[in-house]
Amino acid sequence: MVIKNDYEFLVLGTILEYPRYLPTVINTLKPEDFELEINKVLYEIIRDIVSKSSFKNIHIDLVTVLEKLKERGYEHFDDLIPKYISYACDSEEILEKAIKKIKENSVLRKLLKLSDQIREKSSSLSAANLLEEVEKAVLEITLSQTENKIKKVGDVIDEIIDAISKRREYRERTTIGIPTGYKKLDLLTSGFRETDLIIIAARPSMGKTAFALSLMYNMAKENHSVLFFSLEMGIVQIVERLLAQASKVPLKKIREGKLNDKEFENLLKAVEELRNLPIYIDDTAGLNIFEIRSRARKQKIKTGVDIIFVDYLQLIRGTGRYDSRQQEVAEISGSLKTLAKELEIPVVALSQLSRQVEQRSNKRPQLSDLRESGAIEQDADLVMFIHREDFYKNEPTTETESIAEILLEKHRNGPTGIVKLRFIKPIARFEDFEESDLMESEEDIEIKNLSLDDLEKNETSEDIPIENPQFEEVFEDDIDIDLGF
């Protein structure tokens, strides 16, 4: 009968006797996976020796090993060497089974230790806080079991070619993180980067959700897994908006079912496209920050998540008692930043702006307009505002498109600036803006020819200043970059 520590002797004896198995073991096991302290120390020494040598001619010098063990206080290890060697096995299959058992035993020890910690803390922490700590610890244990196995080139070549093909589509961009799908915005941000908290803020009806869904759709098309927390809209409304964006069929027609044959055909094509996109939506209303973090962790383990969107920050509830709403929002924004760092992915949170914007002659938002807390600005790595000048015009218009300014006002790791995008109202989508291609496609012309009666009452339809001499004069080529010099 093989006892659990025998697996440790088998693995260590095998790599001492047959060094060619070292890559298999070192790419899988960590020192903390060994239970016996002497085995842990021996493995650390072997790894240290290997890291300083060439894998072309792997050789473990027992004399060197014994010297390093003596430095650690193990004076009489010489007598144990024959025992390790006696366990050596020249079989990769048996070795891998032993490695698997060592990993399993390691997980069990960590879980038992966690249960002891739960008992110790149960008297001092609330159930919610204790549960959050447990979930975080379980996530760390799960991620620590990720194996880094050596793979044959032929097994991964197709995956690599697919990745290269996707990169070619963005070869003119300088993105480091997840591309937004907008050329000039990517030029400013280099994409949304892991661990970043990104705030997208605007006054009501400016298109915050539409912009977030546009970003989400662009990213999912590039096979980035997206988790969207919607605290305001239900999943049906969100999917209808995605269908409108993907099919370019007006949202009103989709909701009312008044589609001609061509529109219905386009809608069915969009259905098949969306069906295969890695988009996950949680539309539970009234979530608190603890529940959001808990669900995000579970989804990360279950399917993997590349980026999280939260719509929107002011609807999230805190988990404690606060002297003011500002303190509650500060805890929420800080927790979202912590979540981004913990999962090592970008987190995008939509935010409302205060009414101060409406009281100024210049309606363009600024950082001080962030609603209810300066902590949002402090915690965020990127803060961008959506501003549409046509929203503040009182003259009626039949146009169905307006020009939106994306104001990047804070960028912790890069420049700030302003980017113009097209906001196509009937399909609630933002697209890249070029003066030369404005409303030139067949689909856009059809959308533009819609009358105001075809638009929803809650869709904005104010005057659109297609030309703004002051804007064009100040922001050349639709983009202005402040390098912070």
C-alpha cells in the first residue's frame, strides 16, 4: 500500500536518478505542494540548481545537493539518499500519477487549514465578510493548481495561427490591453489593460449603456470573454440592443416586430453571431459589492473572464453601515479596483455625473462632476466622459446620427485627449468617425431616412451640429493628446 508521503519520495527519487524527468516535475509542482519539510527543502534546492544550469545537459550533482542541505541545517541527509533512490521509477505514466496525488494532497491540506481559519475568525467577522474571505482563499487555491505542461508544437499551432490572424486585424494599432474597437481611442489608451479600473461617466441619456454595449460587442467579436453586470436593464433589453447593433436593424423595429424580409434576414444572421460570442450577463437588480465580487470570481473559475462591465456604479450597494453616501461609494469604487487587481483583468464601471454639468454654459464634463465621491477619480486608472453637444440643442432635427466626444480626462499610464465617435441613434451604437464616410453605407442611408416617428420616444433626437468650427480648430484630426509635459 502506498502512503501519501511515498509519492513525494517517488517523485524526488525519480528526478535524482533520472534527471530527464525534471521538466515534467518542475513545470507542475511547487515547493509548498510537498508535505514533509525535508522534501520541501530538497525540492527547493533541486529547483535552484536547475534554474542556474542548462537544460541541454541536466545533471543533479548529489555532492552539491548535500552541501546545500547542510547549509540549511540537515547534517545527516547522506543516509537518506539511498531511500530516495529506492523509490525512483523510470516511467512517465507512474511519475505523472504520483505528481497528481501530491497536488491533490496539497489542496486538501490547504482546505483543512482554511477550515481552521474560518473557525478562528467566525467570532470576529460577519457572515458576509467571512464568506468573501473564504471565496477569495478558494480562488487562490484553485488558481495555484494551474499546470504549466510542456506541449508539442503541433498541438498548439492552430491556436497560435488564429491568434496571429486576430493580431493582423489590429496591426496598425498599438494596443497592449484589450482593444476597444475604436482606432483613435486605442491610440490614446493602448486598449483596456489588466488590473485597470475604467470609469465611463455621463449625464442620463448620453449613451453610457450604448457605449458600454458597443465596447462589449467589439471585444467579444475578438474572442475576449466579457461579463456584464446590469443593475438597471433586464437581459432581454440588453440582448435586443446587441441584436440592433449586430444587425443594424433599428431597435424600435426589433421591439415591435415590424421588420421587412431583408431586416429579418439580417436579424437572423446577428442571432447566429451573438449565439457564439463569449458574452455573459447578470441582470440581478440590487446587487451589493460583495455579491458582484463573489459572482465575478465564480465566473472567472467557471468560464474565464477577460473583462468586466458594471452598469452602473451608483446602483451598487455597500455591505456595511456608513456615515454618508460618499463613504459607501468610496468603498464600492475601491472594491472594484481590488477586484480588477485580484482577477488581473480590466473592470469597466459606468457612472452618473452630478447636475453641476447642467448649470454651466460649457456642458463638457470634468473630473469634479463625478457624482457622490472623489474616491472614484482616485481609484480609477482611466476616466472618460461621453459628451454629445446635440443633446443640449433645442431645435428639432430629423437626423438620426450625432457626433459624440469621448473625453479621456484621466489616464494614469498614458496621455489624455478627446476622440470623436459617431452615435447612430436607431441602433444605439457608437462607431469610428470619419468626415469622409459619414452616413455613406447603404445600411446607414436607410437608417438616416427614418422619420422621427420611427424612433422611440426615449431615444434622443435633438439637433446635431455636424460641423463645429471651434471644435475643429482646437482639436485637429478629431484627436487631441495631452502628454502631461
